[in-house]
Amino acid sequence: MTWDDHLADAADADAPEGAHPAGPPAERLVGAGADSEDTAVEAALRPRSLAEFVGQPKVREQLDLVLRAARQRGTTADHVLLSGAPGLGKTTLSMIIAAEMGAPLRITSGPAIQHAGDLAAILSSLQEGEVLFLDEIHRMSRPAEEMLYMAMEDFRVDVVVGKGPGATAIPLELPPFTLVGATTRAGLLPPPLRDRFGFTAHMEFYDPAELERVVNRSARLLEVETDAAGAAEIAGRSRGTPRIANRLLRRVRDFAQVKADGVVTRDIAVRALAVYEVDERGLDRLDRSVLEALLKLFGGGPVGLSTLAVAVGEERETVEEVAEPFLVREGLLARTPRGRVATAAAWAHLGLTPPEQSAQPGLFGG
């Protein structure tokens, strides 16, 4: 049975007579960013220790050594930089670091710190040994960033009082603390800032087996009955991201509760995710629209990004920043100097046959 058959079956079986199935939610079900519902649910699902944390085995082993050594010395842990895509567990690890060190946790973000004074106010109120989690650290203002250099290295900041020639810098001593920075764009961090972190970890996407463990653990905590095949089906469509796996689990749970006996099986997962237009590889409506336009309208490319965006009725930035990264990672689309090109895997995934002769280079610009 094809993906379109699953979608048609789910719509026919579950929509009221004469009605069409509801479209996807305003926010992408397979988007890795956190919405308000995710934030509330994740608080209950977060592991509390490194032993409970699923996945990222290298990062867990290395971080465990850093934290154990600091505890044995009786000192604060080195500053930690966590990089990687959204939804992989950076915030969770920051909370675990504080818990493992028996220290309080302060949470803020780069966009919230636009002036050096904002950072000075936060730093001056820290307790000794406290963990400061700075999300999206690459989006901090430059003056605040420069103040952070001294705070991380010397546990001191200079607060400027007054303006002009009469301005005076007053040194302010800070208690030892641990900064945990998180970023999805590590390349945007200036070298002086990166160099001040004692431990840097890159969070990798999860493999299906790890995501299956995430789904099973979350199902237990949410009191959702699921079998092995149902958990595997959800994991396989979660784009390597625990946050997406948990979100899909909640939507499948709703479907199972309303349309079945509440048990998440493979068949229930397939039918539920068909309603939400998430296919067997985790592609949603936007992803499939981009691929279908590229294959059906432009013969697989090459085609310019602007032209492709117009064809799917989306902004150029939406196609480039929202749809393309996953399609490229899945090997379904390639970025070339002449434009976007579909791979053989894209033709196979949509069940289409590539033309005998590809489009002329540069034929579809923009």
C-alpha cells in the first residue's frame, strides 16, 4: 500500500461523511522548535540524570567525566558548550548538569541579552557554583559577548559608571559559576568565546533504535499503552529528533483514544500520522510539496531556489531554512551551483520515474 493509499484510507475511515479531513496544524508537526505544549509536556518527560538520558553516548560519557572530576575536586565544573539542531536535548542536559553538581540553575537566552548591563545584572546575582544556561548564545549582542569573556575566564566584570570622559570602570568580582551555552549555529560563535569553554559537545541526530527507547520511555510516563511495532513506527518518522518523537506520540495517542481502543499499534500509528500528513520517512506536506514541484514541474532540476519557492507558494526563506535541511540530510535533494537537484532517492520515494534526459543546466533559474 502506498503513502497516498494510507492517507486516503485514513480520511475515508475517520472523517464524517461528506467532510474532508482537517489539514495539518498551523505549526509543523515535524518542526524541531518547541511550542507552548511541548514546553509543558517536556518538563514532565525530561530525564533527571545522565543515567536516564537516552542517546548521545559519547557526549554522556565525556560529560560524566567532566562532572565527576569537578565533584571530586570540590570545584565548579568547566564551562560547557552544547551545539546541535533544535530538539536534541541541549536544555535537558543543562538541567542535568545542575542536578549532577547539586547546584541551582539559572536559565536565559542570547536574544534576551542585548546590552552589557543585562548580562552584568544576571552575573552579579549568581550564587557560588550556580549553573547559568544561556540558550542561543550566538544571538547575544557584541558588548555583552565581550563582557562574558572576562566573566568566564576571571570571574570578574567591569561595570562602567557614567558617560564620556568621566566614565569609570568599576571591577566587580563574581563567585565561581558554570556557564552552559547552547547553540544551533556554532559557526557563528567568535573564536575567543568558543575557546573559553572547557568542554564542547556536538549533539548528533538520534538513530531509530534510540528514538524507539525515547518513545517507550515517554509512553510509560504519559501512561500510553503502546506495542513495539507502534513505537518503532513513530520513531522511524521522527526525523532523528526526540522532541518530534514525543510530539508524534501525543498525536498518535489522541487518535488511538478517539478512533480505537487507546492502544498504539503500528496500524494505529500509520493511520494517525496519515491524517497529519507525516509519511514513512518523516516528510510532511511542505517537504513533499517541494519534492513534487522539483520532480513534476522541473524534471528533477536543476532549478533556482526562488523559482522553486514560487512553485510551492512559499517564501524563499521557508523553503531554504525549513524544508531543505531535512531533504538534504535524507539524500532526497542536493544543492548545486546551478540550483536544486532531486536525487534518485527522491524519485523512488514519490514513486515516480525520472525522465530519460535531465533538464538543461540552468534552465530554471531564480
